[in-house]
Amino acid sequence: MRDVGKKDILELLELAEKIETGKIKPDLSGKLGALLFFEPSTRTHFSFDTAIKKLGGQSFSMSGTSSTSVKKGETLADTLMTISQYADFIVMRHKVEGAARFASETVDIPVINAGDGTNQHPTQAMLDMYSIKKTQGTLENLTIAMIGDLRLGRTVHSLAEALIPFKPKFYFASPKHLQMPQYIKDELLEKNIEFEEIEDIKPIMPQLDIMYVTRIQKERFAVLEDYEKVKDAYIVTPEILSNVKDNFKLLHPLPRVNEITVEVDDMPYAYYFQQAKNGVFMRQAIITKLMNLKY
């Protein structure tokens, strides 16, 4: 996200809004997208697939590596070069940080990063920005809390960087060894973005415009005992939301485990399923921009 400026973000938000409202209908017909998911995915995979098909394009998918030549020892570069002979663009999720950038330097077709390890998830950040804009009417000067696994959660890394041009105030709540990475905090300090690391979320609830909840990621822990110690660190319940502002919205990149109770789903503050729907419009916008589609 640090490669994407404010002007680019606003342009993509406007494009997504025009697609959602039917003002424009970009045409991807005759184009083929390769969905290469080396890690599991539900929303990102299906929303990209939906976005491609709603634009009139076609796709083919790889989920995991069990039925591919990667199991035979094929290198990532060779896999990418081969796929690039078939597809017009690649959407890739990989467990290794920097894999998407490596892919973009290996092939001569557009590559969209659908998550690279614990590093970044820029298309999620863009759909999050779209969700924030739709619910708040602005992106400027908002008070935003991010809670849960901030060290290993790639979605919050991308979203924090995406919000920098809009001068937010951040609260970061996490178990001590899952705090926001220092390089993100250094970037915020450099850009004069106010943030505070906290442990208790209750006192700040009346101040918030957005709370962005992330799960504690079991699959990122080498030792199961470490996960068990922190898995219930933050659980959002209706009681916690009893004194929030009227415009307050609760976001979550999903999947959730138990960090938001199901009783919250029916409250007017819950926006995570609509957020997932917004992913289709934003990913249509991203593909439209990268493929320079006519509309």
C-alpha cells in the first residue's frame, strides 16, 4: 500500500462506486484471470472470481499445491512463467512475504497481491477503505481502533498504511507479543499520524468511528500453547458496544472464530458481511484499472 498514493486510492474508490451503482460497466470479455492460491482462502478467492465473471471475463483456479507440479519440485518462477502463457493477469496468495512482488518481476502480465504471508493484503485494504467511506461519508480525520493480532495480521498492515494520507487517529489493542510491527509504527511517526497502544478497549469505545477486529491466527503460531494463551484476548460483545457513537461501525476481514459474538451480528454497528460484499466492487475496480478496461 505504500506504493499507492491518495489520488490512486480516491480514483479506485470512485471507480468501485460507479461499478456498484451501475454507472459504468467495464468489459473484461475475452480475458482470462489465473487465481493462484497457495494458501487457503474463501472471501478473497470467491470475490475475485465473482468480480472477474461480473466483468464478463473468465478464470481458472489453483487452490493449494497438492494437484500441481509444485509437489514435484517445480520452482515458483517456473510455475508463474508457465501460467503467464495462459492468462492475461494473475491473482496470487502465497505464504512467503514478498512473493507477489517477486511474481510481478518474473512475468510480464499484471499481478494482484491477494496476500503474501504476514506482510500485506492490499486489495483487502482497498475494500476496507471503500467500506469506511460508505459508512462514514469520509475517510478524513477518523478515529479507528485495530484490535487482535496486529503483528501477524497482514490486513491491518495494509489498512494502516492506506489510511495515512487521510490523517486518522489510531488505537492499537493487542496481546503484547502481537503488537503492530515497529516498521509500521515508525512510518506513522514519520508521517505525524497519532496512535496509541492500549490493552483495555472499553474506555475508548465512545470515541471510535471504526473498530477493525482481527482474529488471533492459529495457523501462524509455531507452538500451540502460545496460541491458547492469547486466543480469547479480545471478544466483542453487545455489552462492549453499549456506548458507541451512532456512526460507529464494526469491521472484520473474516473469517472470525470467537472474537465477535454472533449476538453482535444483528446490531446496527455490525458491517463485516456487507464489507465482504464490497470486496467484489473494489476488486472489479482494481481489475478495471490494471487491465485498462473500456466502459
